[in-house]
Amino acid sequence: MIREIAQIEIDPARADDFEQAVAGAEPLFWRGGCLEFSLHRSIEKPGRYRLLVGWESVEAHNVDFRGSPDFQHWRAAVSPFFLSPPEVEHLDQILPRTQG
């Protein structure tokens, strides 16, 4: 599994509406094949969020999900809140290792 991490900057005055929009769009990710989904808000910078999504592969995110109508619905729901385009990267877990 790889993890997509998206850093999202919004106006902190719109935080409640943004969080509701993300919660409402969460089923789109599950339907799109994600393996985990969470949203985190920075304590020091309340307009900064990190969206963490687990995918089977980078292609499952970049090709399958991003090429789907669900991605278009996701962007329509949350992009009005963005102060700038999200910064997205994919991580491959190195540690901790599983025993086996």
C-alpha cells in the first residue's frame, strides 16, 4: 500500500464548511478503491490540512481514481475552499517493518 498525502490550504474561517464537504465526499474515495482515509488539521496553522489516503498503488490513485467521475465530484465539492492547489505526494512505507 502507498499513501497519498495532500496538503490543503484553506481560509480557517471556512473550516467547518470544508470539513463537512470532505466528510460528504469521503464515500467517493471508498468507492474508488481506497484502503484508508483520514483528514488532519494543523494545530499551529488552522487553515492547513493533510488528507491521507491509502491506495493499492500510485496508479490506483493517479489513473483509476483521478480518471473517474468520482474524482470530478470530489474536486467540485472541495476545490472552492482551496487557497492554492493542493500539494500531493505519494509515500512508500519503509518502517516499521512487519514480522514474517
